[in-house]
Amino acid sequence: MAFHEVRFPANLSFGSVGGPERRTEVVTLTNGFEERNTPWAEARRRYDAGVSLRSLDDIEELIAFFEARQGQLHAFRWKDWADYKSCRSSVAVGYEDQLIGVGDGVVTDFQLSKTYSSGPSAQVRRITKPVVGTVRVGLQGDEVKESLQYTVDYASGVVTFATPPAVSEQVTAGFEFDVPVRFDVDRIQVSVASFQAGDVPHVPVVEVRL
């Protein structure tokens, strides 16, 4: 499967329905207690691209995008309007938004990530599709300059320093990001008459592991 470095039209994804999905296996014991386990280390996100369509022009744009991806064959970028920044959506990206690593004097590559915290628990999400031009990086509390002190692979989300960060130096980053997804169907069914009457097609997309 190929990945196309192109984003699903953001105007069409705005208003879509979706979010993270977990898989939990629950076994109820004879005494009424439960045992719970999960085979997934990370959540997988699902969305419905059809909900946000508002006009026949939107339908045409969707079909063109679907055909260019050959249905489920090729994955692409998706903007999740509910979760697309390293910080809260209401504030600007800052270079100290997320701690992505600690220097050891040897390692030069650091994967972008976002940490979700609630109480004593936290979940780290790898960010593999940052948006070009939005990444800011900090080193021990000071912002550093892209292309001079580091580079970003926007296809993988890896930050590479020209010189390894020193031992115990904190590496931080801020960014906007997309979700790597594919269509979860190989056909789109649209009735022009019903669409004009307020009906919309069901166009599911699902996150892919990279």
C-alpha cells in the first residue's frame, strides 16, 4: 500500500464525525468480577467524511479525491479538527508544548509525539504526519532554528539534530499534524435527489499504522 502525501480537503473534513477507538477484551468471571485487557498499545481513529458534505460541488470533490486514491488502496492525510495541534486548539503552537525526548550526547533523531494526560495516567501518541511549516523545536528551554540546528522529515515526523543534544538536555516541540488514514470502503453511493433533500452518503475513513 502506498501513502499519498496529500490531505483530504480540509473544508470537507470540517464538521465530520469521528475520533479515537480502543479495543478492550472484557471477561466476566463467575464471581461477577471482570478481567480487562487490550491487544492495542495505541488508539485507532475513525471518521465519517460524508457527514460534512454540504453541496453537489462537495460531492464532486469527494469523488475526485476517492478516485485518485483508488478507493482503499492508497492512504492519505486527514485533518482531525478536534485534535490537530500539540497544544489546545484555542492557543498558538509553541516550541515547549510537548517533551519528545532527553539528550544523551549520542542520539540525533527524535520522534514527534503528543502526550495525553489525565490524573496519574498518560498515553503517548506518535506523530508521523506533521504539517509542513508548523513544527517548532526547543532545546533545554530555548527555541532552535530549523535547517540550521535541525531538520524535520514531514513524511515520518522525525526531528534530526545536526549535533546530538547533550546529556539530560530536554528536547521539546510544538506542531500541527494530520492523521494518516485510508477510505474504509471501495465504493461511494450518492443519490443526487436524496442529497438535495438533506441526505448524505456514508464515507468512512480509518487510521492506518505507519
